[in-house]
Amino acid sequence: MKPYLISLVVGLLVGGIYGILNVKSPAPPMIALIGLLGILLGEQAVPIARQLFNGQSTVASVTPSASSKEKRQ
């Protein structure tokens, strides 16, 4: 979660600098970003729908990656 928060904060800072300098952002238009969000949500919805149709539980679980396990040791 921390890398996502850092990415958001840095993006907001850069966006603020672009606004102060009156520079047009090279980011795609908002409609394209919303479309990408829809793609990501749809990608996550398919496995959940499959589990529901198969009568399996849809409980989410988070497993730490190998790199985070190494950091703890």
C-alpha cells in the first residue's frame, strides 16, 4: 500500500508544479483513465464471478511477497 500512496503524493506534487507553470500534462485525458479503471475492475470481477457461480467462497486473502518476507527477517 505504501508504494501506491507515495506514487499518488508524487503525482499530486508534479501536477501542482504543472499547474503553477501552466504546462499541459502529458497524461491521457480523464476519459481514458476512467476506461483503464474499468478494465482493471472488470479484470478483477471475472475471477470473483467464476467463484460465485462455482459455489466457492469469495473471501479475500493477502499473501506477502517473497521480498517482504525477507525484509522482516
